[in-house]
Amino acid sequence: MTDTAQGPEQPATAPLPAKTAPPEVDRLAGEQGLGEYITVRHAGSPSRALATGAVMAAIALAFMFVLHGPLSDASAFSFSYSVLRAVHLGFLLMFVAGVVHGIRGLVAGAQAHYLYAGGIVHRRRSGLRAVAWPNVAQLRSVHHRRGDRSAVGEVVGYRLEAHDGTSVPIPLVLSEGRDAFVDRIVAALRAHNRPIV
């Protein structure tokens, strides 16, 4: 791994919340021989993404509506028209970003990663897939590729790749510079001599 903020050399110090896994998750984990349940990480709330996108779009639409009157009254060759037009365009982009954010959250759906001593169960929408540590081909870091130059190249998550082609995305969630959930996965994979790249 190349990220210094989440180096696997340091042990996990933060305790992870212990919640119970749903029966269908426990059943699949039992069928795959994953052993003892450890913890869960929930990611991607469609309702939260939809609400955030709707609020962004509503605010932008309200400001666009307020600016419409002064924009239509201003002379097309005046300085105020240019300024109002630029601000109006900014709110239009905010409106589009809000709609895209909401749709993207709905498409991605709710996800959860259930960590067991012998592997992981990933739930996305209503689908479940399990990967036992011996079946992992590698844990690959995912880097930020767009946006602010200072952020490009930063590790934003990981992809657990299995020998059968199964791929499980694991987002990086730092708390005080560490991600205890990922630390446990890294430790388990190292114990099984699986590559971390």
C-alpha cells in the first residue's frame, strides 16, 4: 500500500462496534465457513444521498428563480448582466450536481460489509456475496483520480479481488488517521499471505 495515512504496519487500536448480522448474512457466512462474526460497516444510504441531492437542487432552483427577474431586466451589455449571468450559471451547475448526487446514491444503493474471522460478506441492495480469506487473490488500493491536484493519488478505498473474479469495494473511512475496519482485513490477509497492492 502506498498511503502513509493508512499504513498496514500499525495495529488497529480503535474498537469496532459489535452489531448482529442479519440471519441471511449469517447463513451465507456459515455456508462459506467464515467463522465468528466480528463487526459490520454500513455505507451508502440511498435516502441520505437523495435528501442531500434534493436539498442542493432546491436551494439552487430557489436562487435561480430569485435571479431570473433581475437577470431579465438587466441590459444584455451591462456589467450587472454579466455578473448575474455568471451567478445564475453557478446555481444551474449546483442544481445539476444535486440531481446527479441523488441519482447516483439511488443507483449505488445501500451497502454493508460484514466482517467475519474467516472472510467478509458484502451486501449491496438485496444481493449478498461472500469471500473467504483463502480465496482472496489480492487487496488493491483505489486512488483518487480526479478533482483537486492535492487529492489526486490519495487512497480512497480498497478492492478485495477473489480468484473467482468476485470484487468487493471497501471504502476507506479514517478516524484519527486510521481505519480499524481495513486494518483488520489487512491483518487477516497478511496472516493468509495474500498480496496487498
